[in-house]
Amino acid sequence: MDDAVRALGALVLLGVLLALCRFVGHYAIRKGLRPTFYVGISLLLSPVVGLLLVAAAKPNEEVAKRNAGFRKCAQCAEWIRQEALKCHYCGAACEPIVAAARHVAAAKATSMPAAEPQKRAVEPQKRKVVLCGKCGRATPRTPCVYCGATTVYGISR
């Protein structure tokens, strides 16, 4: 019975050690660092040592921003969301990343009737689309249908 308790205690201790090492790896990813190096240090020495090394390391801003869903504006080189259609720093139009382009294409497809454009007698009205100030996505109304923010920028499509 005493051996079983010791074995269970060792398994619990190993589980806690692995969980702490995983936390150190996640913290390294958030700072844009190599997680395998810091998890290895945490396993060999201690999760506390690994955590201190990650905290002391200089963050790699380029990798950290990309992991968080940002990209650089082609005009001003400021960080903007990948889904952004317009840079909120310089106002330059940006091509959205594929995931965001699917949202815009789906919104356009549902708003247009199935009739052929050359057979229409009346020119279709421009659909008002607003750009969310928080998430940067194109949304058909205020507040934003994706994040609920009320700060939007109006553009015509």
C-alpha cells in the first residue's frame, strides 16, 4: 500500500512538472521565442528557471505579432489586423488575408440577387459596409456582428 501511494505521488508530481513546463512553453510562444528550448530547460533544471529565462529574454516582436493575428501595413509598416481592409494609422487600403476575404465575399454574395447584371434596368445601389475599429473586419451594420464593438469607420462598397 505504501508503494502505491508513493507511485501515485510521483505521478502527480510529474504531472505538475509537465503542466508547468507547458506553461513556460506557452509563455515563450507569446513572446515570439522558441518554445522547445525553454521547455527543455524547464524539464532539465526547473520550471522556475525556465520561466525566469523566458521573462528575461528579449521578445521577438515580429513573430509574436504574427502569432497574434497581425501583419504590417505596406504603406506605413505599422502593425494592423490581418482582416483589416484599411490601415487605421495611414488610411491606406489593404488587401485582406484569405480568411477575411471569405467573410467579405460571403457578405457580398448574400446581398446580391441571382439575376444577371447586364439585364438590369436600374443600377444597383451601393451597399453600406462599415469597418470595425476593434477587430478590423467589414461588417454590414453597427455594432460589429463579429465582436460587438460600436466604433466603426464607414466605407461604401
